[in-house]
Amino acid sequence: MASDPKGSQLRRILLIFFSLSIILPLSSPSPTMHNNNWAVLVCTSRFWFNYRHMANTLSLYRTVKRLGIPDERIILMLADDMACNARNNYPAQVFNNENHQLNLYGDNVEVDYRGYEVTVENFLRVLTGRHEASVPRSKRLLSDEGSHILLYMTGHGGNEFLKFQDTEELQSHDLADAVKQMKEKNRFKELLIMVDTCQAATLFSQLQSPGVVAIGSSMKGENSYSHHLDPDVGVSVVDRFTFYTLAFFERLDMYSNASLNSLFTSYDPTLLMSTAYYRTDLYERPLNMVPVTNFFGSVMKTIPTDSAYPGFLVAHASEYATISAETETARVVLEDEADHSKTYDQSEKGLQHILDEWLKLLEGKLGVKDPEVLVAYGLGSMVLLLTISTWLSS
Amino acid sequence: MEVAEVEAEVEKKATATRSRLIVRLAALLVSHSTLVSVVCCLAGLIALLVLPLLAKNTYISENALLPGSANPVLSYQHVTQANNLIMDIMSIADDKQAPDIEIPKLIAKYMEILGAETYHHKFSQPQNQFHPLYFFSSSPNSPPTLANLSYGTSTVGIIRAPRGDGKEAIVLVSPYNTQNAGGIDASASASSIGLAFSVFSLLSRATWLAKDIIWVASDSRFGDHTSVSAWLNDYHNPNFIGDASSTRIFKRAGTMACGIVFKVVEKERREKYEDRDVVTLYAEASNGQMPNLDLLNVVHYLAVHRQGIRVRIGMFGGLVKSHLVRVLGEVMQQVGRFARSLNPDWRFEMPSSEYVEGTATLASSIYSQALGVPTGPHGAFRDYQVDAVTLELSPRFSLKNEHTRLAFLLKGGRLIEGTVRSVNNLLEKFHQSFFLYFLTAPNKFVSVGVYMIPFAFLVAPLPIIAASLFNLTSNRNPWRWLHTAKPLLITHTWSVVVTLLPFYISKISDLPSTHCMLTWAGGSLMALVILYIVFGSPYSKHVEWRLLKAVMIASVSIGLCLMSIINFATAQIGALFVVPMCLFALPIRVKTNNSLIRSMVMTCNLVMAVLGFPVTAVALMQGVIKGFGTVSILEFWDSMKFLWGWNSATYLYLVLVHLPCWLLFLHILFHPCR
């Protein structure tokens, strides 16, 4: 049988396909599914010479927008306005590279918290969702228990703190406390904290909530350095860690399946001049199974409906679930991803109509509450599977 | 019995420990006062000599400055325009048709072409008068009376920052002399204007300005300082009294962030061949105030690391050649080497040549601060708490050649452009770096924490000696010092009279300085005699010489400490003279057992009685610095006039602290010792 790998592969896929289609709708409600993405991007420092921090944040903003997080799900906090600073040689423009190819401050930049609004208090309020009644929805993090949140922060930091606005500090236990509150209030499913500052790793030391993965630009006792200086603008325009993060993302689009692990291991300490540190002990999933787009992109899920009215959706609900589950399976297996999709396509073409027939039959019967009937159908499908596989291997 | 004795002893010890530690420590110091004072004085002298070794490299401590992070954009186009202006100025100067009117007009015309707001500022020569009440106040200038005096005209242009808030300004000052427009260094003088114009024309098109730019082309016919200080005075003290019909326009542009004064000086005879253009920095303002070290660092960094210009600061050339300093340098090198062989971590080894240069520069730095007279027009800015520095640019090649002139203007202009852009980046006043420092090289400094040590060592024995002398007196009355307060009071009253006498002498016009000097001396003597007649002899029977010395030492240490707050450098040099006088003072008639020591002390006393006299002390200082050939005691009046003309507190120190100390010293020396 080894002489026919194609056939066995096909079988395996069909097996998975069928078993899933039977089991999933029955299994007890699993932890909430990942169903939306949020990003909180924070630049904490003021003053002209900290131009690069604003450029860092705006670059990340542009990247997550490009990868599919819509503006209403990005909370952008910028502590100062470099674009309109009188010292800016390019009025109303911000660049993160001396080649000036990309104006980060072009159209469609929605800054949610700006200038002196960026305080530790407001930051913690955004995370924990404890706003005053007058705060508009656009300035709130309206995430739920199915949200994946990207929290990116940059500024000047030190051992277990991050400086806000030259006057206050966010300490590591403040951050940990906010994250714990978020967990208690079911405000996220998974949280990725990315920090570009000196001694960034120390900021994560107090975290203890499950579902959190954190990466920082430098270890304790290390500085994070700027990448290069723009001789026209007269300041450093981007930090090293962010620069190489952006370089990683520039190769990707929203359909890419590069894993978090490949991002985390892409940092070269000699280029960074610091050691990128990531903390994964609070995170259940293996990093090489998590696509970066789980955090930096958005859940791409369309809900096909025949009708606008929910009453007519019953027949399609399970189908939808099936498809999404199947996509999940396909996505999680990242290695040989291309091969898989190819095989899948072929099998889909060949057996399309048979499957459709069988599915329709199944769906019709699944409406029945009697478990014995279900078991019978399950066995029937097994028999069918057996026949098909025998037929294929012969 | 024995046990009881031991117990009693223990109890005694316990009561002794109960008396406070600080009291016992003080008692210990007082009881060993001679040893303590000798050790402290030696330590002070050694600490002063090793200051060049303790100098640290300068560093830019304000993050916002970002010097040299932007590429200079001053181009040949700007420089060529500036060259046209230089040519025009030279032709006016050659025609000799009222250059003092035509040149300001010409500069104003050029400024207006750039779109700058322009006006002329007229000022007259201030009368160099003695103002006893104006010491420490910002400006002694009286409102200008332009009636029929000759006056100078400065031309001022302002560029508004296109997107700035208009609350801050950077001031560029380029002095030029219309009286000497056709003179020897006319091309250099015109080049200063050209240099300023090239930078100004660049800045008028710059998009990155956050602070307004003021260019003051100051008329230096009454000296560089006068015009700048007159303009600053009018800038900060608006005069609303004038009648409405007067059309004096005066425009302003917010708080000054920094002042940059630059002038081109072409040295006719160079001491040695220069392979680079040189910029000499002058930073000392009145009463030893210095601009923030960051400003000097920015200029130094840009000049050395961006434009390749050599940076110099004031140095006493005489000290470099002095054998004594050279020997000291060798000793320091050996000591450093020895220390390093003991512990490789002790790295204060310094080549002797470096030590010699460091010492010569440090001496110049201390002397310029101690004099309390600004070394250039930047001093006028410091009176308004604005950091400023004077750059004296001297080109490597002659400015008469057009190509070398253009190249020089480009280099100098880029240096100034870089400095302006750096200061433009500032968000606050200069505050990060040091204000109190001595320089031992353009990129090396001794900070206040280090240079205080020698002074502290020199002054520390004074209160200890005073306390031990007070204890040694035969009289046990705790108020016994009151009797000696009388001679002290007389001396200080006298010194106040001496301070004020020149005010009245200078009222009598047309006296040659020798006569003034003699009048001052005669008047002072007469005042002293009158005071003694009125208050009685200082040698009453209650006045013991020890008490008198204790009181003298106490008053001197108070005076020195006060002066160290006003102008540290003066106090430092003053302590070198005054502290030995205080420590060695001994009456001639006193009886001692050891005749050898007595004769040595007496010799020292007599030498100090001569050298400690303020007139000889000043002459000695100037001799050490400038060479003894040029010094004459009769110049004292002129140097004092120079000091009070600049409102230097050094004058007050000399007359109110040093002079009474010397007089009391003489009192002790001739004490009858009944």
C-alpha cells in the first residue's frame, strides 16, 4: 500500500473529515472559539528626540491594518505628535526609514488617545474596560472571551517599569494586575504582549494569567537600540526590534501561515544588539502551531447565509461549523501546508458530489434526538468509509 | 575593693560614651589643631595640583540636543551670496563715505531680501562709572541719551519660525567695527558678517525651525560687549517712557534659548603653523558664571567631529614653559605609573606634557573666572541667565583669496548651522549639564564636586584653629571675645570706607591714575587714623593676641565661604593667600622656647605681611600669569577700575575680606603681648 501514498493520504483526510463532521456538533461546548482580533498599540514617550517611538507604533499600526484588523478594533495611543512638530522637516509626515518611501501618517490614521491622554490611568482603563460613561465606544477595548489581543508598547523603560509621558511609570505588577483583571472579566482568549524598550523582559516578570504570551526586545540589563538615523529629519526613526519585526511582516500577507515561533526565532541578537526574550509558560498552544495572523491579523470568517432571517439558518449552522472546523485543522498543520491544500483540492474535486449527497443525508438524520440512530448512522458511515478505502486501495 | 574600683571605672566610661560623639570628635580635632591644620593645608595644596588628573571627558548630557544627527545643508549658493555681501561691505569701506551709516543700511537691505524683519538699534557709550550699589544687579546701563553723543548702530534681523510658537529665540551675534572698516582686519571683520549672513539665509528657508532666529550685526565701535549688552538691555527692559512721536522700532522674539557670538579673526603672525582652521571658545561671564557645559560640548563636538576644525580654549602659554610645572608633570606621571603598578585599576596616569597643558588651561580657566570679568560679548547674555558662548574663528589660509574664503565660510557656517539646529531641538532651557566647572582642555572638565575639595581642605582648619586659640586664652570668661570684637569692627568699618572711596575719587575728573591711586591710599590711611582716634587703640589690655587671632580667623572663614558662593574661583585663589596668613600669624614680641621655629615663623610672617597686602597680591597674581616684566604696582588703580567697571565681585572680596584680614594680621604682628 505504500506504493500508493496518494491514496492513503486521501483516506486519512476523508477519515478526519467524516469523524469530525460527526463528533463536533456533539461534543460538549469547548473553550470559546477565537472569533475576533484586537490590537492596542501604545507609544508612551513625548518629545522630538523620541520620534522613533511614534514611528514604531505607527509602523505596527499600518502592519496590523494591512493584515486585516479593522480600525475600529485598534486602539492607537500616541503620546506626542511628531508629524506636526515644528522641528519636523517634513510637515505632517512620519517616516520609519531614511528612504522616505512610506509616509506612516498618511490617510486613515485614527489615533484614539493622543498627547496627554496617554497616561498610565487611561492605559489601564482601556485594558480593564473600566471607563467613565462618557468615553465613546471607539476609545474602548470591546473585546470578549473569544478575542485575541495584540498589545504593543514602546517607549523608555527600565527594570520592571515603562515610562509614560516623562512623568509616570507603568510597573510590571500594574501590567500583570490589569491582565489578570482582563482574564477574570473574560476580555480575552489569548493575549500577545510585545514590548520594545530597554530591559523589556523585566516587564513580564509578574504576569501569571493563562493565555498570555509575551515578547520583549531586550533582557534585564540590556538596552534596546535605535536602528538608524535619518539625516534629513535629524533623529533616529525606528528601533531595531521593531525594524526587524516589520521586516518579518513585510514578507507576509493576511493569508500567510507563518507561525509565532518563526517570528520569535527570527530575531538575531547581533543585529538587535540585545536579546529578544519571550515568555511562553502561560500559553498552552505550541508556538509553532500558532499563525502570527492569529494576533497580527484578523479572523477571516464569512458567514454564508441564504436568507437574512435567522429562522432559515438552522439547516446551515452545522455545515458552517464543519467548514470552520475543517479550516482550523488545515491551518494548524503548518508544516507541508502547501501539499495538504493541494491534496485537499483534488479530493474535493473528485468526490464533491458523493460527499454532498452523504452530508445531506447525515444532516437530515442528525436532527433526530435518539442517540441509537446516531450510532447506527455513525457505524454506517464507517462501513461506507471502509468500502471506499478498499475500493481505492485495490 | 578591686571589684568596686573596676565597676567605678566602667561607670565612668559609660558616662563618657554618653556625651555625644560629634562633641568628642570636635574636641579631639581642636586638641590636635596644629597637626590637623598642617595636614589639611598640605592635602588642599596637593588636591589643587592633581585637579588636572581628576578632569573627566565631557559628554553631552541633554538627550534633546542630538548634535550632528542632521546633515548640514549650507551650500555654496548661500556662501556665494554671503561673499557678495562681503564684497559690498569692503567697497563701502574703501570709499570711506560714512561707513557707519552705509554698512548698517546695506546689511538691513540684505536681510530684507531674505524676508526677515529688520530694524536698527542705536546705542551710546555707557559711562564707565563706579556703581557701588549695582554690584550683582543685572545691568548698570542708564537709559540711553542719544542727544549729541556719538552712537553706534546695530542691525537686527528676525526670522520667524514657520511653524514655531514664537515664544523662544536663538540669537546670533556678529560684531563688526565700522570705525575700523578700512583697517587691517577689515576682511576678517566683513567675513564675520558674511558668515552670519550665509547661515541666516539658510535659516530663512529652513522648514525645521521651532525657535525664531535673531541676528544682531552689532556695531563694536565701543567694544564688542557694549553693543550687545545695550541691545539686550533694551530687549529685556522695554522703555515706555519715550514720547509717542519717537519712531524707534524694537522688535522681539520671545525668550532666548541661547546666544552664539562669532567673529572671524585673521591672525597676522601665527605662532606656529596651523594645519586646520581653529575656533577658540570663550565662555567666562561676569563673576565666574559659565554657560551650561552642554553648549560648549555641542560646539566642540560639531567642530571636531563634523567639520574638522580645531578647538582651543584660553591657556597660559607661560606656564607651559615653566620648569616648575614641567617637573610637577614628571612627578605626576611617575606617581601615576607607581599607582598603576600597585593596582591596575587605578588609571590616573597621565603623560607629563598633557598634565602641563592641562595645568596651564586650568590656571587660565580659574583666573578668568576669578577675575569676574566676561571674556567676550557672551557675558552680556549671562546677565540675563541666557547661555551664550563666543566663537573666534581663525582661518588656516588668508581670507583675501576668494576660494579659501568661500571654503572657510562654508566650514564655519556649517558649524554654526549645526549648533543652531541642535539648540533648536531643545525643549527646555539648558539645565542637564554642569554650570559650575573648570576646563582643563576643550573636551575635559573638572566639575564642582571635585574642585570644591582643595578649597574645603584649605578652609577646614580655620574654625578648628579658632576654637583651639579661644581655649588657650588665660581669661575664662565666655564673653571674653567681645573685647576683641572692637578692633574687628573698626577694621571692617574701615574696609567699607576704603571700598566706597573710589566712588568719590572718580567723581573728580581728569586725574591720572597714579594720582587717583595715591589719593585712595592717603584717604584710606586718614580714615584709619580717624577711626582709631574715635574708637581708641586696638591694643587695650583686654585684647589678647590669641583672641584677636581667633576672631580674625572666624571672620575670614566667613568671608571666604561667602565668596565661594558668589565666585568660587576668587575664593579659591584668595584662600591660597589668606589661609597661611591666618595660620602663621604670631606677634613679634611673643616669647617662645624654640628660637629656630620662632625665627622661621617670623620670616614667613614678614614675607606674608608684604605679599598679603592686596596691592602686592594682585601684582603677584598678574606676574605669575602674564610674566613679571609687565607688572607695576601703580597699575593697581587701573586694574581695580577695570574690576568695578565690570561689576566684578572680586573687587568687593579684595577690599572687604582680604584687606581687613591683612590689617588684622598686622595688628597681631605688632601686638605688645603684655
